[in-house]
Amino acid sequence: MTQPSGWYADPQDPLLLRFWDGVLWTDHTVPKTSPTATDSTIGRAVDPYAAHPSGQPVGQPGVDRPAQASGPYGSAGASPYANPGQTPYGRPPSGYDYGSAPTMGWRPAGPTTPEGTPLAQWWQRLLAALIDGIVLQIVAGALAFPWLRDFFVWYVDFLNDAANQSTADVGGALTEVMTEVSRFLVPITLISALVTLAYHVFFLTRNGASLGKMALGIRVRRTSRPGPLTLVEATRRQALQFALSLASLIPIIGSITGLAGYLDQAWLLWDPRRQCLHDKIADTLVEQKPRQYR
């Protein structure tokens, strides 16, 4: 059960009270020592323009307290909360038993969403990607099984023929291998790329998280707003990985697509918003789900 919002002893400074909003500590503090009877506003109107019996607004010199020398806040030594108006969270009443400070964590460290939700850690995204990779390999392998089976059968026959030949034509053998590999590799790669695209688009538009991300308690959202992605946004987020998969089939270019894929994933390690390159293309963030929603 969460601690109710209110003023509590500041866990960092025993002389102050800090406002707890029910989830996190805020930056609003007031001195723990109660104001003097002269300066106290407890029991008085909180409206700074409320009429005083003398006819002057509350807080005017000579009405509620004597005039003081002007200072950075209107009077010498006065704090920003010495004005008679109510502070954004209200002053704690005098003599109130403040009790112990809530035991919840301090304001989250590291980058957050515009609403203050912590972003996913690199290890959470790595483990989520590993889980998704296992799921995708199983599904894509099942769909591409006819091609995988035919390739295995051909490869076994090729090895048997090569072993029975007295003279080996190395150049011809390599050419045959490359031709057959390409014949089987193209449909297998296309199936894998399409399965990966459909998998992520489905889950990102449904609840903002793939199976791996749900297991790690993280989810994808737009930078400007929370919530699942639209179909166009989810497709745009997967466009880079889909293009790299197709480019891997092109000679020469395919040899560097693996490096580009690693760079895409590793970009979050130094990015201030922990975005991969595909996050930047779609303007998305990966946040940690609040505990009550996990």
C-alpha cells in the first residue's frame, strides 16, 4: 500500500519537511520549525487578496506583520513561502505529527520520459531481444522448414558425391555451393524478415511491448506521448531492421549489414535518451512500466 501524499521529514535534511506526492518525493521543501505566532498564517484566509478587518489586503505591512526591509523575496530574510498565500501543496499544520518519511525510493536517476518514467536499462533491452530472438527463430524455422529440409538433403548428397570423386574440382565445388546456398537462402531470409516485421508490429500496436519486453517489464512509446504505437509508427520502427535483412542478400553489401545491425542496437549505450537507431527513425522511447501496471 502506498504512503498517502503529504509533508514528511526530509530524508536528506532533518531540518526540513519535503512533500511526498504519493509516488515520488517532490522538490518542494519548507523548514520543519513552525512559524512564529506573528508570522503564522494558520487559520487565516489563504487568498492573498482576502479583505482584513482594516479594509486592507491580508499580508500588507502594518496589518498582519510589521513592515520589513525589502529583500529578494519582498522582506529581509523571508523565504519564498513566508507570503500569506498558500504554497502549491499547502503548509503543514503547526504541531502536526509528521511521522517517519516514506520508505519509497528517491526520484529516479538517469534519463526519463517527459512524464518522469524511467527509461529501460540496456540490459533489460538486451534480455528482451534475446527472448524475442528465440521466439522468432522457432516461428520462422517452422515456416521455412521445407527449404531447410531440402537444403540439408542437398548438402548431405553434395558431401557424399565429393567424397566419392577421385579428383576434386575446388573451384567448381565452391560455385555449386554458392549457387545452392543462394537458392535456399533467399526464401529463408524473406520468411524470417517478414515474420520479424509482423511479430513486432502486432505487439507494438496491441500493447506496446513484445513478449520479451513484457517479460522484462518494459514497453515502447512515442517520445511525445505514452501508449501503444499506431500501425504506421510500428512499421517505421521496424523499417531499418527489415531493410538490413533484405540487404544481406545483396553481394558485397550483405557483408556489412551485420555491422550495421550491431551499431543499431549498440547506439543506446551512449545515446542520452537510450535510443537505438531504429528508435530515432520512429521517434520512440522504451520505458519501464510502473509497478502497478506490470
